[in-house]
Amino acid sequence: MDKQTNKRSFLEVYSSEEEETADVNKLQEEFENESTLSTESMDSESADFNNNVALRLEISFYVYLQICALVSFNKSVMKIT
């Protein structure tokens, strides 16, 4: 994101009310656009995080099932011998 600085000095007076209104509207529009980009970026990061958590849960569950199967197999082998 480009950080633009206000090109007007705070001591500078607008020559007309229309010029001031146009400048305020432009600044408001820039702020809203930057705010929207930040929100979209956060949504994307949140989705990536959620997908990563879901994948880790799936892997953990798979490993858990494998361990349960192995324990069950070992118990059945121990009964035989």
C-alpha cells in the first residue's frame, strides 16, 4: 500500500468551499479504498489460517486412527501369544 502524504499544509487555506469539499471527498475515498484493501487482506489471511488449522486437524485425526489401529493390533497379537 502506498502511503501518500497530504500535499496541503495545514496552514493553507482553500480558495473556495468547492475546492475544500472536493479535497475532503478525495481523502475520504482514499481512506475507504485503503480500509477495503486491509479488510480483504485480513479475510484472505483468516481463510489461509482456517485452512491450515483444518488440514492439521485432519492429519492429527488420521494419525490418531493409525495409533488406535496399531494398539488394537498389538493387543490382539499379545492375546494370541
